[in-house]
Amino acid sequence: DLDDRRAPLTRKLMQSLQDFTGLETVPVPKGLNAELRGYQQEGLNWLVFLQRYGFGGILADDMGLGKTLQTLALVQQMKEQKQLNKPALVIAPTSLTGNWVHEANHFTPELKVTLIHGPKRDAVFQQIKNSDLVITTYPLLVRDLARYQKRKFSLLVLDEAQAIKNHTTKKAECVRLIKSDTRLCLSGTPLENHLGELWALMDFALPGLLGGRELFNDLFRSPIEREGNDDRRRELARKASPFMLRRTKAEVVKELPPKTESVQYVDLPDKQRAL
């Protein structure tokens, strides 16, 4: 039931999960300038698991729970383990690139960070080969696609990944053309309106896992949304949950500092969690 795009690879990876005994606790990277909360440590354990096995995934924590920090911890861990032999690439909304640079400088000061932005960015492309972390925006990726297609990245991260929930848009097409060893979606709202949005993110992160769009609609979306089929919902959760981690503020409230605002989001099918 896997489609052909990466079916042999995906089958092999799925087989490796059969012997999986649980997530290892990853030592906090020495160069990480932060104390991880318990759930953030669990997030790092999960991200390292994905990266080691070559899986993609969706980190779907509520806004404010530190998706950026957990991702930076992964990049720092890869660098310290000498697994960052190619740069990591983050694609973010234009309004968030400054935040990525600021948090990288603060939490992972050892990482060589390159921001590709603005009208005079041509010269900056020369810096990619010497970078640990490259940051650019969705609109610029579309314009500069040819430059990125010539390269390969260790990790490709889509921040606010709901930006590709419509898989027919130009930016959704472009991100799929970037070569990387691991693909990661960050989104507090991976499912806003319908299951087709979840499929679009997962189909980027781990192509083939949920089949092509038409097969997914036939097997899951129509039975779940139109008929309320609980068996299909459970089956979708079984397939997707190892590759999607979602924690809400309500779940981790004891670990959060006081005066944290509550944010309401639509929950994922069956409230499945990755662990």
C-alpha cells in the first residue's frame, strides 16, 4: 500500500522499525546554550531517532513549546556527532527568519549560520558550502530554486509547514525538489480544515508513507470525514503516529513557566502521539 516514489526505501525503513525497542535518551549537546525541559528532551530524542533512521517527520507541538529550540538542538547534535557533513536548510516565512538567526546565535553559538535574504543575496550563496545552518524564505526559495537544486543538505526543515498544505502551489512543488537526507515539518497547526492538509505535510516529510493523494482520499479522507469511520481513523493514526509528535500546552503545563497563554488548535485524528 506504499506508492512507488520511495516505496523500496520506505519498506526497508519500516522493516527497521520492527526491531525498534524505544527511543534512546540523547545526551544534551555540549554546545547547546539551553536547559531542555522534559518534553523538549523527549522531542530531541525523537528527532535524533528520525535522523538516524533516515525518516522524515512532523514536529507538531503547540506554538510556544520550543519547536525552533528542539530543531536547533538536533542540528547541534548532528554537528557534534560529525553527521552534519552537509548544511541544514531551514525554509521559513519571511517574518520568522530574524527569529531563527537570533535563536541560533543564542542557543547554538557554535553553528555557522547563513541567512539568504534581500536583493543582494547572490554573493551569499558562496557561503553555503562553509555553513552549518542556512536560512531562507518560501518566496525566495521559489525564485532561487535552481541554486538550491545543485546542492544536497543533511536536513531540510519547513517552519510553519502548513505553508505547503496545498500541494499544488509553487512553493509546495519547489520544496519537494530539494535534496536532503532528512525532511522535517514544524507546524502547530498541521491540520486546520481537512485531512488533505495532513497528507500534504506527511507526503513531503516521508513520501510514499500514506500513498498518493487519490489513494489517501479513498482509503482515509472520505471514510473518516464523510462516514466517521473509526477503524480508518485508527489505521491512519497507526501509520502516521511514529512520524508525528504533538504536545499541547495543556499536556506539559507543569513544565512551563507561569503566565503562559493558552492557544487552541484543532487536534489531530484520535489525538495520536508519536511516543
